[in-house]
Amino acid sequence: MNILLIEDDLQICEVTQKYFSNKGANITAVTNGSDALEIVEEGLGEYSLVLLDIMLPGADGFTICRSIRRRSDIPVIFITARGLEEDILRGYDLGCDDYIVKPFLLSALYAKCSAIVKRTEGTPSSILQCGAIKLDTRKLACFVDDNEVELTPKGFAILRYLMEHEGWTVDRDTLLSRVWGSDYFGVDRVVDNHIKRLRKALGSAGSQIHTVIGRGYKLSGK
């Protein structure tokens, strides 16, 4: 297992890294929320799971989890001192796989991580395919006719949502909400601009993204 630990308590980072290392797992620790967001934006393909605190300098864990879920289905486990029901429910609503309240047993944490990674790694759900386009949602990679294509994070997120709803007409407001977030304030024209760049990046496969006049966009296999 290769795990990203986002935690500002240096003692917790140290003991968790030592325990997991003795079990044969590798943990990369990040102690600042802003630094964590940069890693998320660059891609989490090298990691199999994220351990995430909530109270962090720079950006809180809820913000980081929301950013992760816009880009990846990598497993996320909250480890936090915040044990209120509303916090726990918010964590699951944002898409976490588990929520552990401190203090916790390292043995139990390791067992949970192992179980989740074994259940999720390499599953078919990490691969989406439509026509010539293939997405690896875990590695955040896009391929057209088996040739890797470089996409922006927003472009990847838009394409992923369209692929998950293949054949459906998706309106601009839905894409704004899903990709930019419900708190985004701006014009829906930004969606059209990103779709234009996405089609160009996909080359000949860009024609699979169809404009439904007056409604939005639809992805098909041809």
C-alpha cells in the first residue's frame, strides 16, 4: 500500500509511518492543507488510499475531500478528533469511505486500510470506456485508442462525468455543480470553453462529445 497521510500532528505522522512501514506499507505525510490540495490537483495516481484529518492549516479536510472526489474515486478515510454526528455525516456525504475518531488503535487503522485497498484496487469500476476513449479514474489517466492524452483537471472531471452518464444529455448547470462545486459563482459559458478545449485534446475522439442545442452535452460511443 502507498498511502497519503494528510495530518498536522507530527507525532501522529511519525508513529503511523513507523507502524505502517513495519507492516510493509509506505506513507507519505503532508502537514498543511494547502500543500495537500496542490498534490490532489497534480494527481493521486501513485497512491492507493488517503488518510485525512479535518482540522488543518491552509485548507480543512472537508475542502480537501471535496477536491479529491471531483477528480478521483481513491479511498478516503477521515482520522479526526471531531466526533460530532453532523461532522461524521458530512464526511460520508462528501464521499469518504470511513470516518475514525481519535484516539484510535494503529492496528485497527491498518486493518481498515488493508481491507479497503484490497476491495477497491484494480476493480473494473476504476476503468471507464466509451468508444475510443478510456479513463482510468484511479490513476487519473485518459487514453484515446490506447494512446495517453493529457487533460487539465477540469477537463478530466468533465469527461469523467459525461462518461459516467454516457448517452444522457447533461446540462451546463449540472456540470458546473459537479465539477466547479455548488458554491461556484460565474457564467455557464465557462463550461462551453472547457468542452471546446476538451474536444481539441481528444483529437478525433472529440466528436464523441455532442452538443444538444439549448440543453447541454452528451457523450456517445461514436
